[in-house]
Amino acid sequence: MEQKDIVLDVRKLNTSFISDGATVHIVKDVSFQLERGKTLAIVGESGCGKSVTVHSIVKLLPQNARFTAEQVLYRRLDEKTGGITEFDLAKMDPKGKEMRSMRGADLGMVFQDPMSSLNPVYRVGDQVAEALMEHNRGMKKSEAREKVLQMFRNLGIPDPERRIMDYPHQFSGGMKQRVVIAIAMINNPEIIIADEPTTALDVTIQAQIMELMKELQLNMGKSIILITHNIGLVAEQAEDVCVMYMGRIVEFGSLEQIFENPLHPYTKALLRSVPVLGLADDQKLETIPGATPNPASLGVGCEFADRCPERSEACSAKNVPAYEVEPRHRVRCIKFSQFKEVD
Ligand SMILES: Nc1ncnc2c1ncn2[C@@H]1O[C@H](COP(=O)(O)OP(=O)(O)OP(=O)(O)O)[C@@H](O)[C@H]1O
Ligand SMILES: [Mg+2]
């Protein structure tokens, strides 16, 4: 794969929070590559650091957060010339002009809890138009309106001429979520970061919205980071999968590699805990035994060791690096130490 085909190259991202004078390390040495035009899913139990990882990338972290990274390299493609410009987001001032223009224009964001991303006192059409005009100073109001209407049409919002005049409370959950996606997509960003974009919605609407995002991605060559608890959604949407546990990527691979040949005991447990089509009524789902440990009180070694059915003494002896078991397929588990270390 050529470098220009990697739109986002994250290396050794670390984020901690300081609370009550103590520092808790939440995201640990996270490295991954997002391929241009592809969807990368990030999966893992609640609290493992998925949201903090993407908030770190776009540099929207609270005051008590500490962030470092070797690089968060974004490669912008000029569609006309085919040229690439590189930006290291890790080096940018979170509040600076450059980072602010990057958000929205290059990085579209659909965050968890979309209902709070809309301002209740402004008309939905104005909110989308404002996102557009913020990055296109001097654009005529009439032109902005036309673009907003077009986006509403693309997103399947019926009767857009009338609906742009509505306030958020006049929209159903699914329609509000479309408005949030419209805001994320109106500036035609290269990367869309979708953090549980459909969790709050019922299953049919979820499927519709994901289908829309997939369509936009295919038609416009966008790259997506999709965070979700829904493994079915991963199977439908993603080309690559990152499995996170306690702030680390424990396994990375293509959808086929992860689903057909899961290597990490945590990945295997995660996949076993998912309903399988055709599961008999009396066949109980397996849940992963044990609870996630407290991030503030972790020792050395593999974070999953306590819950792992395949653990050995070696697991808690030292921090475990990632090993590349087959091309692109990496796993952070001592059982694979005969393979090449990759970080
Ligand atoms: N502002 C903060 N201050 C202190 N700790 C925080 C802060 N924000 C997040 N954390 C901690 O970071 C950890 C990871 O949180 P994060 O929201 O990234 O999890 P997640 O994987 O997105 O979970 P979910 O699937 O529930 O959304 C949690 O233990 C959380 O308590
Ligand atoms: Mg989250």
C-alpha cells in the first residue's frame, strides 16, 4: 500500500486524565492507520477508551486531559491535482485557527449523544448552513440554502424546503440524527468520525442511517472511523477492525481476519458474546466473565490476564507488545511471541 492511501496515520497516542491529584492513563500507545475510502471500526467494552481516542485525534479534550502522540498524521488529498498535503494534528494547538478549520472541513464528527449536538433555539436549516458558512466565508446565503437542501435530500429528509425551517424538537430522533450527520458532512470532509452514531435510535432507523453513510462514503470516497457496540454493524460496514481493551489496541486486522481468525482471547470472547443468526431460543449468549479492572490500579503485564481463559504466568510478567501474525493482522498477546514484534 502506498503512503498516500493512508489518510490518517496515528502513532503512539497516549491520553491521561488528572482527577483529584492522581493521573490515570486511559489511552495507551494507540497506533493505527485509516485507509483512504475505507471504514475502520473500533470495538470494545464500555469504558475502554474508544471515545477518548477519537476526541484526542480531533483535540476536543477536557481541561484535565493530558495528551501526547508521536504523530497524528493526516494526509489531505487534492481532488483536482491528486497531490497530498500532510498535517500533523498532534502538533497543532487544540484551540488554534488551523485545528479549528480542520474540524468540520477535513474531519467531520458525529458524536455519541447526538441529541445534545443540536442547539434547541435555532432552526435546523440554519444550524447546518452555519457549519457550512463557517468554513466558506463570503458564501451567499442563497447558495448555502441550496446546499443544505441538497444535503437534506441526500439524507432522505422528506419535504426539505419546509423542514429546514423547523426547530430540533420538531424532529424525531432519527431525523435529528440525520441533521447531525448533515452538519458533519456539509463541508465534504475527507474523514468522518462516527462515535456510536445510531445507538439512541431504533433498529430500522439505525440500518437506514448506516446505509446512507455507506452510500455517501462509496459515492464520495470518504474514510470513516466507526465506533460501535454493534458487531453486526461492524460486519456490514467496516473493512478493518481495531479491538480495544483497557486503553490498548489488543488486536487489529481486516474484517475477515478478525471475524474468521480472531487471535486475542478478548476478541474471541467479544465475538462469542454476540448473538448469532439462527441461535436457538434456549441457547444462552455467553458474556465475558469478570469485570474490567479499575484503570487507576493496574499492574504490569496484559490488562486482560485476570479474565483470560488462556492466561499463563508469562502474561503478568511484562507489558506485552503487538505481534504481526499475518500481513496487517496484529495481536497483543504473549502466545504469539514467536512472531515479529511491531511496536
Ligand atoms: N474527563 C474525564 N476525566 C476523567 N476520566 C475520564 C474523563 N473522560 C473519560 N474518562 C475515563 O476514560 C475511560 C474511557 O472512557 P471512554 O468514554 O473513552 O470509553 P468508551 O470506550 O467510549 O466507552 P462507551 O462504550 O461507554 O462509550 C473511562 O474510564 C472514563 O471514566
Ligand atoms: Mg464512548
